[in-house]
Amino acid sequence: MPAEYSRVAFRLTASAVAVAPSPVPLQGIAAMSPSPGMSLLVYAAVAIIALIVLIARYRLNPFIVITLVSVGLALVAGMPASGVVASYEAGVGKTLGHIALVVALGTMLGKMMAESGGAEQVARTLIDRFGERNAHWAMVCIAFLVGLPLFFEVGFVLLVPIAFTVARRVGVSILMVGLPMVAGLSVVHALVPPHPAAMLAVQAY
């Protein structure tokens, strides 16, 4: 009897091995796993969604949210902590070094225009020439003219006090005059050949 049981057990084991699925080769497993590039794209998409939700929905400070999301994305992507700190310092330092002087001087100039009444006079002249209904067209034109010799950041900082003054005098939201102003500066910055940015693009290509 024990010998009979042994033969039956052997046959059952052999049958199980015969019908068992063959193991998936390692190459197939590697092919089924997501590529690192796709994972990074997913992480970046999640970070952008988190950024928008935290700022727009929960009204958190944008600078703090950008910092936390950037650091979190770098850590999730596999960057070491020391590398995250160094990369953050390099990126923020380069950005601030590029625009800090422009923002500081532009803020002082804007404050001088507001205190001296220059912004009020410019806004009054624009409204008298174009009318209150066409205040947005006035901002487009003034942004186009101011943006010809200047880069976008400089023109934006210079025109912000005028945009706020025009919006206050006309009695509309700042977006009604601010967005046309940004549109005018953007068009000049990107498309008009005399502008420095367009000339650099022509020389590059």
C-alpha cells in the first residue's frame, strides 16, 4: 500500500508540473514594468495637480507650496537629500540673480510713480484718449509701446502701477486691464523683430 500511495503521489506531482504555467522570463517582467521616464512624467503631473489644488483650493502661500512640492518631487524621483538642497539653492539663486535687480528697481520706480502722481496722470490720459469702455485696448497699446525696447519682466514691473490705477478709475477688476497688458507685452516679447528677445531667436536659428 505505501508503494501504491507513492506512485499516485508521483503521478499527481508530475501532472501538476506539466500543467503549471511556464515562468515569465526576466525580460518580460522588465518590459511590463513602467519605464523611468514614464514614472517621472506621472510624478510631475501629480506635483502640478497638487500645486494647483493647494494654491487655488486651500489658499496656501504660493512660495511655500512651490518649495514643498519641488522638494517632494525631487525626493520621490530618487534624488538624494543633499542633491535636493544643492539643486534648490542653484535654481532659486539663478532665478533671483536674474530678476531680483529688475524687480527691486522696478518696485522703487513704481512707488515713485504712484507717490508723485505720474501713474495717475498716465491713467487719466489713457482713459481720456480711449474712453472707459476701451480701457483694455489702452493697456494693450501702452504695453506694446513700452515693451518694444524692454524685456517682459521690466515692462511688467513698470506697467503694474498704471494697470492698478486704470482699474481703480474705471471701476473694473484688475484682470480686465491686467490681462490685456500682459498680452501686449507677450506679443512684443515673442514676435516683434526689433525686440531683443526676437532678435536673439533670429540669431540663434
